[in-house]
Amino acid sequence: GQQLNQSPQSMFIQEGEDVSMNCTSSSIFNTWLWYKQDPGEGPVLLIALYKAGELTSNGRLTAQFGITRKDSFLNISASIPSDVGIYFCAGHEALTPSGGYQKVTFGTGTKLQVIP
Amino acid sequence: NAGVTQTPKFRVLKTGQSMTLLCAQDMNHEYMYWYRQDPGMGLRLIHYSVGEGTTAKGEVPDGYNVSRLKKQNFLLGLESAAPSQTSVYFCASSYGTSHGRDTQYFGPGTRLTVL
């Protein structure tokens, strides 16, 4: 099955630094989502993007829906220890013109570790 | 409002045994999903349901069956477990596209080991 290319796969950063990660796809998506997964938990939605070019913030997190609709990035500013976890991007494809079930493809994740 | 819950949290099976994983949601969501998560593979869709009484195959359906007899519950069954089914299983639910923007909410996961 199709997978999104998410990079980097993992990163170690110093507390207080900014972080950037991105996802690219060969398919056009009509929605991009960013999730965070803590150890032993399910993914939790951070940001949802619905229009090409859209830039959305959620606290210290900012995400953008690429103009080509084939990519998205997530930035975390001034990282703190609780930012540790795995970040996943996900893209929705519309399978029919009228909508219906939209296939969702997940990236392979970016593992973030913050050094206090 | 508990959101999406899954039982059990952990399970160890022997090859050939069967089991059922239960997912429940209290958000009145139309759509429900079962995923498996393996290292380096991200989340892969096993089966999904777009409403009570309906199910459909996802990306990796072989070896699994599902049922959606009630809107709030989605069951995942393994009839004859194999070591390749060792994984973490996540259930998710969403309102469905008739409500416009469709976002999936995930349960806490079930860690399954098949010996």
C-alpha cells in the first residue's frame, strides 16, 4: 500500500530549539492531518489542514498544507520535554466526486526526543 | 464522554488460537476503523465500516474479520492467529464525510503477541 514519505525519521534536539518535519506524497490529498503519539497511547490529533496553502497554528505548533497538495510540514517552536513522542502525518484522498469514504494514508512517523 | 475505548489492552496468544478485539465509541460516529501499527510501517488499515451493519476491506484485511452489529461497537476477530499478526492494533472512529470535514479519533491500542 501507499505510504507517505515523512522525514526525518528521528531527531534529538535540545530543549528550547525549534523543530521542523515534513511529509511528501505522489498523490494529491484534500486534507492533511498531523497526529502525536505518546508511548503506549493512540495517536492524538494536533492540527488539521483542509485547503492548499493553509497555514494553521495550535499553540507552539504550526502546520502548512502545501500549494501542490502533495506535501505538508509541521513546526514546533521552543520545544519542551513533553514534546517527546512520535509525530505522524496523514493525508485524505477523496475516492469519489461526491465524497464518501476517504482513503487515509499515514506517514511512517518522526520520533522526537528532547534533551533537557 | 470516554471517546474511543478498546479491550483488552494486552493479549498473548498461541499460534492457531482465536480472539476478538472490541472497540467502542460514545461520540455517535458513523465511521469506524481498525488499524495495525508495526515498527517502521506507520498505520495500516485492516477493515473499516461506514455505518451499522456495513464493513469493507482496507489495505491489509487477510486473516481478520470484522462486525458492526451496533453503531457504537466495532469488533475485530482473528480466527487462527499467526505470529505475523503480532502488532499493536488501533481502533478509530469519525463522523463521516456527510458531516463535512472528517477527522479520525483513535483509541489507546491493544498490544497483541502471537507465539
